[in-house]
Amino acid sequence: MELVLQSIDRTRLLLPALLCVVLFIYLPDGSLLWDAWMNVEEFSHGPLMLAVALYLLWARRALLNSHDRRGNWIGLVFCLLAAAVYALAVKAGIENIRHLSLFLMILGLFVVFGGLTYGRFVLPSLILLPFVVPPPAFLNANLTYGLQLFSTDMSVALLRFANISVYQDGNVIDMGTIKLAVVEACAGLRYLYPMIGLGVLLAMLFDIPLWKRALFVALAGGVSIIMNSVRIFLTGAIAEWTDTAVSDGFFHLFEGWVFFLFSFGVMLVVCYFILSKREKATIGNGVLKVSVPQAQQTEKPARLGPIIGAMLICAVFASAIVMVRGIEPEIPDRRTFNSFPLKIKEMIAEEDVLPGVEQTILNMSDYFLGHYRGGELLPITLFMGYYDQQSAGSTPHSPRVCIPSGGWEIEELSEITLENGAHSVPVNRVLVTHGEDKLLVYYWFKQRGKYIANEYKAKFNLLWGGLSSARTDGALIRLSMPVKSTMSEVLADKELTAFAEELFKILPVYVPD
């Protein structure tokens, strides 16, 4: 029996060796993650959350003294899935999916070697790790623009409640003597992400039902969003009442830190009142307190099948990733937008230039912006943003989330079909308003010859296309036309449709099939 137990111990030594192999493969992505921590304020809390995750592993280390054979084969399935998704994400240039697949790979290896007992050991730390890495760029953009509008609306309501005269124009708060622009940095993501992470951590400290844990997380997010709006309100109110410039500089930064700490305090108080007396007494008895089953002399040796399978997966995984990373991305030949026709459908274009800030945010390889005019018709604005390689932080931004940030409101949103020769093209049709002004917008995505309307389908197509191609290029195409009170929407639709059908004939030279 002693020889059997020694055999078990030696087998389990393979686990840290395989983890080192996986982490070595991950090193290039780790350097990108470090850059995000150092350069993007919304993710500067990453090292702290990583330290907490490592502490949870240390606090639960007693679980490593025991293991079982439940779920070993399921762990192998996790490893297979994680390896496939990681390789696909590397090939498609999607950084965020790589992080998530790494977490799944770690969970799978622990379950392979120690069953559900080892899974219990590592799972709480893995739940925290998604708060260590940046979320997908398209999700970040959706949250940013949505929170910008919500924070602006709420802070304007509070200013009016305080009898301060204020005019709102999109994300600009005009108080006469001072204008506050609720820019992307003021959307509150730098508070929201760490607050939700702290909410998850707080939910782990108590022995409470799952629904209360979920409520803690929801409260953390809600308190963060509301307090960010209050912060913007106070910035405007102080500037109005004291004529002091507090909307930038050191005071603005200091105010942000104070409000974050205050928000965390508010969350603690709210969560405290939600807990019952018995639940309050369980502090520290959540995931930090573990029950370790006593090792039995009849303990069966670990299954060799899943362990051998995990070793093979890691060996093939390492070789495949080295090969995939060595594949040069395929960038198709195309004409640059410098030569794009300035005459389409008897309409002549006046070229325009995007502001430098927008060019930096969009991070495009090439773009075209022109206002086509002809006869008595109102101008049709054409914007095309092309990416020769799509990756995290370098993907098209959906007009669905960009339009509202300029003060426009989406009145109608639907998907229509246009004709491109014998083929049908799905296109998003958006009618937006700003006071008395109306704007009709058509937009779609084009990736490797595919026309796609839905943003999430475009992301899935990018990921799935990595299996069959080394190409990740794509473009966003957007047409817009003002709709005056004397002009029917039917006529505007007719003009945009005719323009789009002419554009389809020109497009493949500049956005390759």
C-alpha cells in the first residue's frame, strides 16, 4: 500500500510540470496583458486581482492533500476544448478568447489529476481571473457608450433637481459658464470593473446562497454606475457654485479615487444589511474555509488514462501553437482608398478627414470619408474603415453604440436586404434623431467576401474563419443621409439603396472578397 501511495505522489508531480508548459505557451499573451495593466486605466486593477486569486490558492492549499477520481475524464474534455479554442484565437488574432481558454485549460488539468477535489481548489481563483484581463473590445465599446449616456442623463437630472440651469447635447453638459464633456474616460469603466471584481470577492467571504452571491455582484455594478453619475454631478455643481475649475487636473483625479473608495464603502454597507445575523457570522467561512476529506488507506490510484491524455494534449498543443504563431497573416492585395472614385451615381464627393482622436481610437489600416452631392438631393456621406488584420483593440466600432454618443437617439433599428447582382446583402437600417433633425443610416460589415449585418455574427465569423484561412481583414461600411421635413423616408431609402447597389460594384477592389 505504501508503494501505491508513493506512485500516486509521483504521478501528481506531472501536474506542475504541465502547468509550466501551458504558462510558457502563454508568455507572449502575458506581455500583452502587462501592457494593458500599465497603459489602460480601466485595467490597472489587474495585478491586485491576480494577487487576490493567488492568495485564494494559498488559503485553500489544504485541498491538495486529497484527491478523487470523480470527473477526471471531464477534465480531459476541458483540456481538449481549451487547446482548440486557444489555437483558433491565436490564428484569428482574438486576445481575449486566449485568456479565457487558458483558465479552462488550468481547470481541466487540475480536474484530470485530482478530480472534483482539485477542481474545488482552483475554481474560486479562476472565477476572479476574468477580472484580471481586458474584456472583448466590442463589449468594452458597448459598455462605454451606454454608460456615457446613462451617466450624462443622470447627472443632468441631478443638476436640474439642484436648480442649476443646464442644457444637454448628447454627452455634453452645458451650464452656460462652463461645459462638461462626459468623455469615454468618464463612462465609469475604471470603477465598474474593479467594483464588480470586489463584489465577487465579497460574495466569496460569506457562507450564503448562490442568489445572494449574484445579488452582491449586481449591487457592486449598480453602486459603481450610480456613484459615477453622482461624481459628474458634483463636478458640475462645484464648478457652478464656486467658479472653481475641478473638471481636470489633480483635483479631478483625487476626486475619482475618493469616490471609488466611497462607492466601495456604500457597497459594503448595503451588502451588510442584506445579510442575516447567521450569515454575518460566517465571514471568512466562504471559499476560504475548506473541508478536507481524510485520506483513506483504500484510496485508489489516479486514473492513468486521463493523465496520459493530458500529457499528449499538452505536447500537441505546444507544437501546434509554435506552428500557428509562425504562420504569417495573409493580407490580400487591394487598392488603397486614396484612389477611391469621387463620382458615384452622378454624385461628386467632397473628401473629409476624421479627427486625430477618432483615428487613434478606431486604429484603422485605411479609411475613406466623403460627402457625395448631386442636383437637389441632400448629401450622402460614405464612411469605410478597413482593417488588414483584426485583433483586440483593432476592430470596427459598431455605429449602434457610436451614434448615441454624439447626441443622436436611435428611433428605429432594423435589418433589411439589398441586392448585389444575384446575391442578397443584409444591411442595418437605422433612423436617428437629434431634436428636429433626422438621419437615415445604412451600415454593414464585410469580411473575406461575406456581407454581415449583425455585430456578434461578425465576431463569430472572424473567429470561425481562422480555421480555414490566415486572413482576418475586414471593413465597416456606413452610408448616411439627412431626412428633412419636406422629404419622405421612402425617398431617402430609395436614394441610399440605389447608392449602395452602385457601391457594391466598386467595393471588391478596395475591400477584397
